[in-house]
Amino acid sequence: MVIDRAGLATFLRHRREALQPEDVGLPRGPRRRTSGLRREEAAGLCHMSTDYYARLERGTGPQPSEQMLASIAQGLHLTLDERDHVFRLASYNPPSRGANSDHISPGLLRILDRLQDTPAEIVNELGETLRQTPMGIALTGDGTRFDGPERSLVYRWFIDHGARSPYPEDDRPFLSRVYAAGLREIATMRGPGSRAQQLASLLRTRSPEFRRIWEAHEVGIRPADVKRFVHPEVGMLELNCQTLLDTEQSHRLLVYTAEPGSESYEKLQLLSVIGAQPIT
């Protein structure tokens, strides 16, 4: 199968022109003349140079890699059908859908883009952070920077105890049970050979603590609606966690808010001023 450069160029241009700045969390500005996104804005969302993106739209660029296409699909807020179409135009088989997919639905992205002043993140069922707001990074650190099994907070929780630093010490034993029980449920649901089963097997060999909790065969242990965090600059925060589930992709949007007028509310305001600090 040969890349359809003209088809890819036309499709990308139409999708860019259909997006409005407010759809992707960008300010419109008083001097905007075009109705859609500018090329440099689309390129920034897709994490590539403006020149590279422009050549794709002109049909003169090189064949983009699968990783680049995934970034384009996410940056332009494509639906799964649109993402698959882009991959086929570039002569690739589309990536998998469902629980193994990292492609975030446009609906979840639109909501996340409007939560820039709120701690929020999108995670998959293995606890891998796919996207965070700046305040989400300020609260718990950048969860998207990891590779391999370390992408999963469940894995980091039991292997690297530094991952526990944003959480009060008194809460950690219960959270260990929550993570182990949740992984057991997902591993059973997905079955042998699944990523969840592989993660559980890896943890059983590397973490005596996980192995001990795993052998208790607990399921159905849920985290509290109010979660406690410890930040190195502002101290303890008690935040309500609201969850929005994308059932097709098994992705969850987690939004953390504080009761207005509470001490935690004031600390969140301070955190928005401090910005993202290294979590050690």
C-alpha cells in the first residue's frame, strides 16, 4: 500500500480548519482572521515543527512515522474513525482500539482543555497517565514522562517508593490494597496474556509487598471520594475526586477540587501561583 499524499494533505487541512482555538484550549485573540487553527498552532499541538506540518498539508513531506501519526491524531482531536483513516492514508494499519489504546477521545480532551486552572488528568485502566493539566503536574508531578512498565502508577507504587511521596504516610497501606485489588480485577477481566496480567506477573517477581497483598485475593476496594495529597510547598490538601469514564477506551478523566472556603481551597490557589515544582 502506497501513501496517499494528496488525500492525507487534504484531510489534515480540513480537520485543522474545522477546529476552533477554544476547542483545543487556545485563546482566539482579537486579530484572528481565519476561522480555524493556524498551521503553527496545529503543529504545536502535534509536537512538530511548523515546516514539517506545512509540508504534510502540501503533500510534499516524507511519510510520517506511526508515532508521528498518533501525535497528529491526538493534536487535531481526531475521533477513532478519523485516526484510523489517517493511518490508512499514510499506508499503515490502524492501532488497536479499546483498553490498549492511548488515543484520547476528543470529548475528554475538550473537557481537559477547559480545566487548566484545576488539577486533572486522564489515565487508562493500568494507571498510566496520558495527559495532565498544568495544575495536575503541580500537584503530583509529571506522570507522562515514564516509559515501559514505569508508565503505570501501580508499578511505580510498589517498585519506587518515591512515587508515594505525594500521599500521606498513613494512607499508603490502604492505597497499596486499592492498587493491588484494582489490578487483579483488570487482569481477570482482560484475561491471560493481557498487559494487566503481564504487569501483575512482573510485580509478583519484583515486589514482596505486592506479592503479599496479591495473595490475599482482595477485590472491590475503592479509594475514598476525598483524597489527601502532600505537596512539598503547600503541605496537606484534601481534595474531592470526580471521575468521568470513557467506556469505549477505558480511559478516566480525574478532576480534583477543594471545598470553597476551605484551607485546601486556599492552598490550591497558592499552588496555581507556585506552579509545577519537582516532586521528590
